[in-house]
Amino acid sequence: MENLVSELSKLPQTDLGVEHHFSDGLYAKEMHLPQGHTAVSHVHTYSHLSILATGRAHLVADGVTQTLTAPCCIEIKAGVQHIIEALENLTWFCIHRTDETDIHSIDQVLIKEK
């Protein structure tokens, strides 16, 4: 998986139209991924929920590929690198428990360091 992530990171990058949502200790990161594009995710030290709100996607996690069709909600386990490939234009939410509300610091709080 590490080689795949390394190779994907060399490809042209796309603006994912990220939007941030906060409510009483919850954070939702919303991204919009165009059909044919791939999002390489990072790793968290805890499990969290992800919601495919619109579209269809391939999700690769723990070396297993699933085809997801919106609407659906899945759990991303702690320590798992996951990759999202948009089979259609899609909207994806990652839901986290955190009290951090600064969008410039949120990734430092949520992402596991290598």
C-alpha cells in the first residue's frame, strides 16, 4: 500500500473543495471528488466514520477494495490508510470527535504522524 500511495502522490493534484463543519465536539470534513480522481488518505490513531453522501467510489482499506454507492456510512479503523477512487462525482464526509475548531490546526490534531 505504501508504494501505491507514493506513486499516487506523484500525479497531478486536484482541489477537493473541502468544507469544514463543527458542532459540540464533532468535526465533519466534507470533500468533493470528481469522477476519475483518487484521494489518498492519511492515518488516524483512532477509528472514525466516513459517509459517502453522493456518487459511487472504490474504497481500498487494509488491502481490500470495496465498491460503495451513496448513501452509505462506513467505519475507518484506527491506523488504516485508505484510498478513495471516484467512480462518479462524489461527496465524502469524514466525521471526527474533537474539540479543535481551528481549520488551520485540525489536521495536526487528527492525523497520525509517521
